[in-house]
Amino acid sequence: MTQRFSFTLKATDGKARTGVIDTPRGQIRTPAFMPVGTAATVKAMMPESVAATGADILLGNTYHLMLRPTAERIDRLGGLHRFMNWDKPILTDSGGFQVMSLAELRKMTEEGVTFRSHVDGSRHFLSPERSMEIQKLLGSDIVMCFDECPALPATEERVAEAMRLSMRWAQRSRDAFGDRPGHALFGIQQGGVTEDLRGESAEALKAIGFDGYAIGGLAVGEGQEAMFGVLDYAPDQLPTDKPRYLMGVGKPDDIVGAVKRGVDMMDCVLPSRSGRTGQAWTRHGVVNIKNARHADDPRPLDEHCTCPACRNYSRAYLHHVFRSHEMISGMLLTWHNLHYFQELMQGMRDAIAEGRFDAFEAAFHAQRAEGDIERL
């Protein structure tokens, strides 16, 4: 087993790439989708079940874990992997995005961010150095730089100011991270939807030097067209020999579009959040299991899907347990959604390796355009 972090590009098709990230805790096949385990759990799923869907890596959340149960407690209990019973790689975000979006009464300076917890109102301070310390205590395999991500729309001046602060914080994150063999530190490109600012950010990050590079500040309300507009150039501004991670994306068509433009890694709460609200993602689009049309339907969600929800249960049953607020509803629909997302990633990996990504993409959109099966 490898004792260091490395990335090997196996094949490209247009800008789409497939490869392998090697870590001491196992391989991550790219393009990779990372289920989000915010508070040391992928909601409604057992870790074994998440692994069974084909996930090679999970995402943990620095902000939530530092507040509860605290990084120090997780460290005392043997680290995040042991704590949550997940022996594969874990990526932790820096906490920056959550501080900006969730925390109350936050005050930002060059030094860092002081904020009140949304859980109990307690005061906390998060800086590049503290974020690195927390992520080290958690024991994550891939650590993210601490950055500021302004919500869009914002003025170009505001975006530029936030990006340059993030680059100064990136250097401090790198310095604080130090030398940790087997663990990786990713820099985060910022710059909103402005190509020049994105370019400036990429150059600053490359000068510092990272194990991987994230494209941050997208999927924050700018819309798919604007996001794809940025992805038409942003991945090309980053090194080709390092993984490229698009943060917080997304829906299946966002994911396919991102991979087409050269992205290697993504994460999103969507499969689990949708599962808990009665939405199933399928090759034919979204199925709302709460709708009355499913009440007498003995057919599976997707007859071609091999997940437990599709193999063993009818739409009628899934409709019933959702309407009855039974816990198994969120469990089965989340499992199905995560299975579908991982199946989509495997389909893209195979298509890129075989040089038929365009055909894969065309078939993906054609199937979704057909819509759900006819009602009985």
C-alpha cells in the first residue's frame, strides 16, 4: 500500500480525464463523487452501505465537527476515521464556507473570523492556522485551505478583495500544514465569474504549491450557465498533473458538464438531502415519490438499478413509507441516490478510458429528456 499521496492520469477524452489518486488509506478513482458526511455521518446511511454504493472517499465538515463534538474530542477518540467507522480516505473542508453561511454575528479581519456558533451561541475563532490544526486533529487525508467565499452576486471589487485575502490565507495554510507525508493539502481558486481574477488566483496558488487544486466560489447561486462559463477556462488554469476539485457540485447534469470541462472531484449533499425529502435521482430524471401516481405502482424506481431500494421494493412501498414518515424511506431513497451518482461516475470513467465520452454525454441527456416511465 502506498504511503504517500499521488495522482496518476490514466486517460483523457477531450478535456475529460480519468485517473487514480493514491493515498495511504486507499485509491480514489477519478472522476470521483464524494458523499458528504457533515457531522461524521452520511445522513440515513451506515458507512458500510456508503462503501457498497461505490464511494472511495467521504467529505467531513470542519465547522460542524469543531463545534460538536469538537476536534479535540475526536482526536482523543482515535481520529475521525475510527470515530465514524470509515477506513477509506476522508476530505475535510476548511470551515470557511460554513462560517460565512451559517455562523451568527461573524467578524472578519486579516487574522481570521470570529463568530458565534449556530448551535449554542458560543464564541469561536477560525483562522488558517486553526483550520489546519482542527483538520490535523480530525486526521483527514485531504485537507482544504482556509478561504473566504463571498456569496454571488457580488461586485467585482468585493470578489477581488476576497480572492486576494484567500490567497494570503492559502500561504498561511500551507505554512501551518507543514510536512505531513501521506496527507494532502489542496489550494482553492477563487475569483467569482471573472476570468482575470481566476487566473490571478491560479498563479498565486501554483507559486505556493499544493497537492491538488479546488475550484471554489461556484454553485453559490450563479446558475449553471454562469458556472459552466467559468469551467470553460478555470480547470485549464490549474496544473494538469494534480487533481482538480469542484466544490459543492451538484446535480447529475452539473457533474457531467464539469467532468466534460476537466474536473476530477466533486461533492454535494444533494443525494442524501433529496433522499430525505422524497426525491429519487434516476437515469430518467427526478422522481418525486410523494406524488399520488406512485401509490399503486408495483414497479421499481428504476428497473435497471441494482440498489436495494430498486431490487427489493416497489414505488408503492416507497410512496407509503415516505407518506408515513417512516425512517426507512430516507434510508432507501438515499441509498438509491448515492448508488445512482456512483454509477454515473463509473459510467464516465469507462467512457473516458474508451474514448467515447461525447456518446456517453449524448445518451445521458437523451435518457433524461425521455422523462419518467408512463404512469400505470
